[in-house]
Amino acid sequence: MENKGIDYGNGLTNTNIETGIRFGVVPHSAIGSAWYDESEMEYGDPTCPKCGCAPEDYDDDEHGEYEIDRYHDSEFACQFCEYVFDSEQAYPEEPLSFWYNSHGYAMEQTDEVDVFVFNSPYYTFASFCSPCAPGACYLLSPIDEQDDNNKCYCLGHDWFENEKAPYPVYSVATGKLV
């Protein structure tokens, strides 16, 4: 593929500013079961189910006069609305995102479709994403030319069902094809 795309981020967004390597984007369906087996659900910080404010840990001496939901354990207390509640009420039913942060990778899936690769021991060269992810590169659209402007973090071969990435994979440490 020769279309490098347009850098809607003007070199300023979706790039690791320390390395200059852009973030890679790949649909979770392209990775398959490896993503589901390895990623962890992220529910965010606890919030009060009544007012949405940030709670603090429940302390009977400090929060004993607050309204307590007797059907749940007393884990959190909201100073704003004086309500006591548990973690089941403090977090959403569905995760806000899925994370993987291990073995040199830092990745997140937030929109039900795409996984962003923020850091990796590997890189490739790919076309820029649409304006939806300005400055990032779409890993399933590799380019033949090794243009540093299109250099982006990617997943290694072991993340794919057939143990072969759909793009060339280079080592960040050595710069060599793996």
C-alpha cells in the first residue's frame, strides 16, 4: 500500500513525544482472543450514585450520621450528599475501557472497536487514521515505504491467531525486522 494518509494531528497528537513513534490503532476483532484473554476491565474511579461526586472511604466515626443504604455494605461515603454506599453502587455496570499494560505494551480499548497501542517493543509503518484518531496510524493499512512520519507502535506476531502480524514488525530496541 502506498497511501500514507493525512496527518490530521499535525505531528502533535497520538504520538509518544519521547520517542516520536506514533500510536497504532487496530480493531479488537483483528487481534481476537489474545486481547480478551489478556486485557483488564477498567471501571474508573468510584462515584456517588446519588450525586456523582467523588466519595471517600467509609468511617463509622466520621460518617455514622449519614444516610446508609442498609441493603449494601458501607464502603464509601459522599460528603456532599451524606450518603453511604458500596462498590456495587459506586462503579458502572459496564467497564469504561479495557487495558493491557505488561511486557513492554501499553494498550487501551475504549470505543468498543479499536485498540490503541500507546507503547510496544515493536513498530511498523502504516497509513494515518482518519480524523477520528488524528496523528495515529491504522495498523491494518501498512505502507511499503519506511517513512519515519508513519512509524507507529504495533503488536508483535504472537498477538494474532496465526502467529503472523498482517504487517512487517520491527524491534524498537534494534530497528531490525523480527
